[in-house]
Amino acid sequence: MKSIVIDASVVLKWYLSDEEYGHKALGILDKHLTNEIEVIAPSLLEYEVINGLLIAKKRGRMQAEKIQMAIDGFVNLDLKLKNLSLFYSKIIELCEAHHLSAYDAAYLALASEEGIPFVTADDDLYKTVKKDLNWVIWLGDYKYPDN
């Protein structure tokens, strides 16, 4: 089975229907649910998704009663979450090399350590690393793997 790393910018599109490339993000979710791809992320994904949903509520993009349902659904997706302590040296290296936050570097470090693609919809992050890290894929350009 093929594996990819995704970040919160992709996951939040599963819950916010007005997001650009939402259909691409939902395609990844569908492929995960049908066991065609394995979705991997650093453990901080849970915190970023919850925070993103709360910000969406604050901005009027999501109703309060739907947040708990979205979080319950998210935690039951059986995503493979990896502890950051397994690759903190790579996080530091990527932070320094690309002037990134530890949050962004964590996703890159995990993908690098696993030797698999990282898919993101974070425009700033993608533009920062695309020249140096050819395994980072913009969500809009992502092609679902054939098994």
C-alpha cells in the first residue's frame, strides 16, 4: 500500500466545504478509507485540526454543534500518527535550512524519514520548499496512486 504524509491544511478541507481543492482532499480521505493509501502524520496533526476547526467556528465558517462531530469523526479515522520525538533532529535541520516553524518542519521531517511524499495545501510552505524538496506535492497537483 502506498503511503503519504498530509498536514492540517489538507485535513481541514474534509470539514470545510468552501475550501479550494476540497474535492482533492476528499479524494485522499476516500483512498484512505478504502485502504488504497495509508495516511501518516506527526502527532501534532490532532492539535492543528482541532485548532483549525475552532478558528473556523470563530470566523463563522462552521457551526459550534458540528465541531464535536467533526472531531469525533477525525479521531476515528485511524490515521497513523507518529511521535515527534522519533525525528526531532530532522525537524531542527529543516527549520534551520528553510526558515520554517517546527510545526511545518515536523510534517516534512516525517515524510523525509519515511521516504514518502508529503501533500500540502499550505501555499506558503509549498512555495518555500518546492525547489529543494521534490517529494513535496501541492494538493492541487496530487495524483492518486494506482495500486
